[in-house]
Amino acid sequence: MNVAFFLLPKHEVAFVFHHWTMRQVMEKMEYHRYSAVPILDKAGRYLGTVTEGDLLWKMKNTGNLDFQHTNEVSLQDVPLHSSNEAIAVNSEIEAIVSTLLEQNFVPVVDDSGVFIGIIRRREVIQWLSEESGNRLR
């Protein structure tokens, strides 16, 4: 089955831009209550995923950085500790099942590398559960 079946489109996904500040990123994540969000460049290409842990490690490892000063730190200066690779929209779902064991979502891009949405673990698990239930009947 093609991943497009599971795609949550970009307009329904919380994401941030690489030129934002740490403060903007933290506020977006807090508002949506997410622990990780995709990072895009101005052209809409997927660059990576920032996590709460990335932001916390940046604060811990930057002397005297407190919440009030996070508006002075660019997201580009925050080291990312995980590598959530994007997949092409024409990929098969079986190819990402093992990836979803390690992360909550997989970013999806078109042929030009432009971010078009995500595949969430929840929908794939639900589909797998329904498929196994159908085979048992």
C-alpha cells in the first residue's frame, strides 16, 4: 500500500521554519502540545525534525540561556540529535513500519523534496490492526 493513503497533508501539520527563533519554535510546540515538529526552509523543503530534547540540550549547553533569551537564538543554531529522514510520497507503507517504531511520524516529500505532510504512527498501527483482524476472520 502506498504511503499517500496515510498522508496527513501539510495544511493540517504543525511545522516550523529554519529561520525562526527558539522562542517561536517552543511556543508553536507548546500550543500544539507536540514534542517534535518538522523543520522547513523558506521554499518548503524538509530539513529535519526538532524535538523538545534538542531545545533542552541547547539551553543546558549554552551558558546563561534562559527562556527570556531564547528569542535571541536561531533554530539554525540548535543541534538536532535525531535524524528523521523524509520519504517520497510514492513509497510503500511496508518500508516505513520499522521507522515508525522509533518515531511518532515520518515526514513525506514530493519529487522535489518539498514537504507535503506526515505519516503518523497512530494511523499505521490502526490499519495494521484492522488488517490482522480481517485475516483472522
